[in-house]
Amino acid sequence: MEKNWLIRTKSNHILGPVSKEKVNELYKNGSIKGDDEVCSGNGYWFFIREDDLVARYLIGNEVQGFNPISEAKDVITASDNDSHEIHSNDITMVGGINLSALSEKQETKPPEDNGIVDVELNASELAVTGVKKKNNSRPRVKAHSSAAAHPIRKQNYLKYIGILGFLFLFLLIYFRKTIIKSVFQGEMTSISLIGSAHAQENLSEKKKLLDSSISIDKVNFAISTGLDGFKVVSSLNIEELVCSDLNNHVYQLGIILYPPEVVNEKFLIKLRDCFLNLPDQHPVKTWMKWMSQSHTLSKKHQDIQKTLTDLLNSQFNLITDGKLKGQIIDIIFEIPEETLPEKILKSYLYLIIGNISRSDNILRSIIQVSPRENWSKVKTSNHFYHELASEMMPQLFKRLSKHPADRRSFELLTLYFLNFYNEPSLIQLAGTIDTTEVRASMRLAYTEKLAPSLVHYLRLTSLSNSALLTALRNFKEYPLQEQSYWFWPFINIDPLISEAMNPELLRIENEDQLWFIFLLDNERLADSFSKKHGKSFLPSRRPYLKSSLDRPSDFMMALYKLIELGDINQELIDKTNSFVTHE
């Protein structure tokens, strides 16, 4: 019985060779369907649904002729034993067809009527039958036979390319920081130099206002801007201090404004020697009592402190536990959001419960307003959340910088601190944050939209002095109202000064006289304004400065100017002592 017929199923599985009688049997019992194909020898494939061809070649006795477009007979691998028959007991299922029905031998278990045997072919038998491997379909070959290499389907190529493309895209996103640093190393170096200039060699030039100080009787008074807002801090040589100096108003003010964080044992011992001889209402004695006070947290605040400490020390970027999330939300509603530490703490808590938009909005509320406005957010009491957030600031900075969400708003905040603040611990902390990504996107409209004036400042101060001044003369692009709060106090504007600035100065004098006083620290600007309007400047502002002491947000700025005028008296010391000790 000659086995020279092949069957190709709808799913492109080629079965055979089998005898014509077996194909007829499968056709009649419905095992092969209309979408299946058959062919004889080197003939052409035809569908079972093609009744005329089935009648001629399968049911009838007409022999299929040679197919001129089929492959030529493989004479290289063909063996001499062309009539070798294949005996296989391998039973598989293809497309729901039982392949055991194709077996010509009797099996121990009788085959079902609709079965088809998936006959295994070796290389020599494939050559004899001259099977056309259409659509990369192939019969299964025994694992131990010397079969020809199996072609990989086109679909598999596409699948593998898709998988590799996905992996490449994933790695590209995951290692984006490293790639940016490597590919744009030259460009990033120049940008990084701009950033380091803010914090190092050009910092003093760009923080012109914040570098000013006043020295009176061996006591130095300087401006300090940090997370507590605008403050006046003092420094003096404790070795030269004697008890009689405490009767001097300048020394009294110097001790009251001495930064508590730098008070050391030697300083306290020196004051303690003079402490007993001071009257109870002496401002220095009042300050000493305030310094020695210890504050005990309530049970509620201890629990909140523990919860926040655990959060900051954990590795979680998102809290999903319902109970803990509820506790965090309760804490968020309690935080007043008045000072910068409170805002930064609140931003982190929103971030960890998944409200990224609200978290970023809080950070943007800081960087979208002028430094003068943020300096006025001073600590007016020993508020629990302000103190707690200030202590936790290193951990808060670390967690905010490492979160997988877009960190541009936070990176801009650190640049804001580096450019408009001068408190050493804050500058050191902000300097640890990697701002490579936000610097690389500084020219993008999206970044500018986050904090327009800040981005303008960062862009322009990276230019040469001549290019910077040329840009600032374009009042349409950089309005004078923006320049007066973001540029004039922090850079050398002498070449820029002209009568064109006077209308803006008049507006500020009417709306924000305290800032007007600080702006006119520039002698050339003060001269230009006085010549135009015939006004005397600082001495005539004493009444306004004294009235500003009644506003906590303006107290320290007014105090600095009164010290500069030399108006240090008992009234000023008492008010300063009450402000510092929150009494």
C-alpha cells in the first residue's frame, strides 16, 4: 500500500505520508474538514471543500500531476531506500484531531474513528516525498534523527523583537539618570558648574543682600535666612566677654540673638558666672532661663513623633494599609502649614499616601513666590510640628529626593534654597540633592511653568554678566516687578540702574516699604531715586521701622535696619527678647 499522501490541517500542521485509503477514510468520517488540505506526492495542495478536485484525485482514480511551482526533489539528502516505511506509535493531538488514527499498525488500544497519526519523518524520507514546506510548516522529526535545522517562524521573530524592545525601553527608563550623565557628560558638566557656582565661588556675588553685616563694639550682627525665615544672628568673642559687658545694650542684644544651636558649654559657663548678680528682669537672665527650659512632649505628640520616625526610616514609598493611612491623614489635617518645615513635612505625608499632585503643589507654593515672602514665614512659637519637621529635615530631604515620581518640583526647591538662603546647615543639606535632571530640563516650557520667576533667575544667572544685563533690559520678557524681587537684591545691578527703575521703586515704596528700604541699600539706586524724587532715605524711615516690630513677619527685617541705624536701646532689647523667647 503506497503512502504518498500528505494532510495539512487548518493550523498548518503537516501530517503523513499516509495511504490514499486512509485519507479517504478520514474524509468520509469527517476527521478532516473543509479548511484542511491534502496533496499526493509532488502534487499541489487542494482544500477538502474543493469538491471537484476531491472527486478527481481523492475519491476518483486520477493521479495528481507534477506541480511546476513546488520545490525540486532534494537529491542531496535523499537516501537510496526511498520506499522505507515509517512505523510510529507517537500519539499526539493536533487541532482537536486524534493523530493515532493515521497509524497503519494495530495498537494495543484501538484508535478512535476521528484520529490522525502525526507520522515522524527522518531526513531521507522528507527528500523522497519532496514535501513543500509551505508557510514554514514542518512535520515533527524524531529528536534522535539527523533532521535538518528547523526554520524559525516569522511570527516568532516579531515576538522576540518585541520582547527585546520592551526590555530595552524598560532599562532605558530605569537607568535614565546614568544615561543622561554619560551621554550628555560635557553639557552636564557645564550645567553643574553653574550649580556649583551658586553654592561656591559665585555664591557671595549672587547673594549680595545676604552677605551684609554690621559690627558694633566687637559684636557682629548678620542676616541668616533658613527654615526659620529671616533672622538676625550675632557673633562675639566669648573669651573677651566680662560680666560688666552685660550692662551694655549692644552686648545684651548680641547674647539674645546668639544662635542657640551654636551655644556651647564654654559660653554657658561664662554667662553662669555673671548670672547670679543679674536682676530677675534683666533680659540676659530671662534669655538664660528660656535656654535652660526643657520641653516634655505629650503622649499624643510622642505617638505622632514615633509614627513619623517609623515612616521616614521605612523603605515604603506608598502606604496602603488603611489604619496607618488614616493616622497619616489625621496628622496632615493637624499640621498648620505656616512655616517652611511644616510645608515640607506635609508635602512628604501627601506623597507617601499617593497624593502626588497635592504634594507637588505644596512645594510649588514655596518656589513660586519671592524670597522676601518666604522669609516672612518666621517661627513665632515653639510649635510642635515646626520643631519636629526641622529635626527630621535630613530624612525628609532624602525621602523626597528618592521617590520614583517626578522630582522636578523638589529639585527646584533645593535650587531655591541654594540661591536665596544662606543658613549653613540648610545650604549643606540642599547641596546633597542631585539636581541633574531639572538642570537638563531648565530650557523646557514645562519646567518654567512650575516656577516661572525662579527658572528665569536660574537661566539668566548662568549667563555671562553682559548677557545677563542685556536680558534684564528687556522689560517685556522680564518685567520690573519680577526683577525687583528676584534679581535686584541678589546680583550687581549697578550697570543696569537707570530712571526706568523709578516707577517700580515708587510702587514698592507704597505697597511694601520694608522691601523698598532693603532695595535702596544700593547707593547708586538710592542716589538715582533721590535725585528724581527729592526724598531723603533711611533716617526718615525710623518711625515705619519701629512700627514694623509689631508685625512678627517683619520683625527681624525691621530689627536689622534699626541696628544698622544704631537705634539699640532698652525698648528694642525687650521687644527682641520677647520675640526670641516667644513670650
